[in-house]
Amino acid sequence: MRGEAAGSRRVPAILPLRATTAGESLDSAVALLRQRALPLLIAAAFLAAGEQWILTMVGTRDALPPVYDWTESDFADWWPSIATSLALEAGIIALLGAFAGAAAGPALLGRSMSHSQVLRRSRPLSALLLAGLLTAVAWPAAYAGLIGFVLLYALSGLTTVVLTMDRVGNPVTALIRGVRLSSRGLRVARIRILGFLVWLGIRFALGIGWMAVAGLILGFSRPSWLGWAATVAWTLANTVAYAALACLDAVLLVEARIRTEGLDIALNRSRARGEDEAAMLVVAR
């Protein structure tokens, strides 16, 4: 970031250089999403559509996919879909988090950087490796019970964000550092779960609420197109949610480093000395 940042144009910073409340963290995540909406939403849409295709293959074929209406199927039919959905969500958010983490530095420092420049800093191969690992571990954790998945989701969220904002060289080191930051006081873990629940409620409203309205209009009959409409509705809802949750991870990394590593002090000192403040974001590991 040093060379790129030196030639970057100054713009208003959209991430606060101070400790924030949980509500402010959620607001900052939305602000970061708005700044990088085009690439994040496009990527999230493709990933969310792929997820729905996989869930359709996993689910029953004679009714709505069980992830939408699990009352229509036995436990053995719909639980694998739930586990698959949760595992894919963990991986998708982690993959998007690589881009969000690369965008968080310029957003914090008030540096103008194009989407293509951020994309080049997102380290897609390493991020894909970590996202695949998290997905593979999340599936048995979710299938065996939600407690294991909740712990995994709460503690692993900063992994790809650390990879691209802190510029940690080794993906395994990024994973370890992300878990350590998330477990310090469990603040990051708690807010990450809170964010997931908030967006889960929004997704249910967008993905299922319209079905209740359609049921009232159609007399709760089930036309042949309802399954496809449900898939499209969930894809659109998940697109926004996944992008926002990835941005939340980036915001939480900034906040964790401010609270536990004095990032705000280091950046202010760097500015006062006329040094390259972008270098303060890099963790030499």
C-alpha cells in the first residue's frame, strides 16, 4: 500500500479512527458497502446464485427446497440443506471479506483508490484457499449441531480481512491472527454474531415475507413458479447481506486493532511526523 497510497488523492475517511459501539460498527459497515457497492454486490450476487443452485441440488425435488420450507420435509431431508447453507455462507462472507479488507485501509485513511486497485490487493488465491477451508470445517460443525458452527463463525471472521488489510504474508498466520483478535474479550465475536442475526432477520423478511403475501393472494396454493421465485428472492436478499457482513468484518478488524493494539495512536503519530501512515496498517508477520 505504501507506493499506491503515496500517490493517492485525499478524500474524506468513512471509517472512524476511534473505538465505536456495536451500532456504529454496523453503520460503518453499510458506509463501506456503499463506497464499494458495485464490485461487492456483483461478486456477492454470483456467489449467492451459486449457493442457491447447490442448495437446490441438495434439497428435495418434489417441493420447495427445504431451506425455504422445512416443514414440508423430514429432518433427514432438510437438515443437510441447512448445514450446507450455513457452511457456504461462512465461505462466501470470508471470500468477500478479502475485498472488503483491502478497501478498509483507504476508507480509514481517506485515500482514493479505484475498485481495480482494491481488487489487485485482495489476494484472491489465498482468500479462496482460506474460504474453502472455512467452508469445509463449517459443514460438519453445522451438521453436528449449531453450537460448533456459532463458535467457528464468531472466531474466524477476521481471517481474510487480516490477509488483505494487515498484509500478513502466510494464510495460516492470517487465520491464527484473526482468531486471536476475535477472541480478545470476545467483542468481535459478539458483534459478528449480532450482525449475522440482524441480517438474518432482514433476509427472512425479504426471502419469506413476500411468500406470505403471495399466499394470501393465491389462497395458499402453490403454483409451479413459486420455487423459482423463492430462489430469486433469497438470492437477492443474500447478495446484500453477504456483502454487508463482509464489510462488517473489515470494520471489526479496524476496531479491534484500535482497542487492543493502539492503531489510532500509531496512525496519529505517523501523521504528526509526516510519515507514510499506510505503513502502520501493515503487520510484519
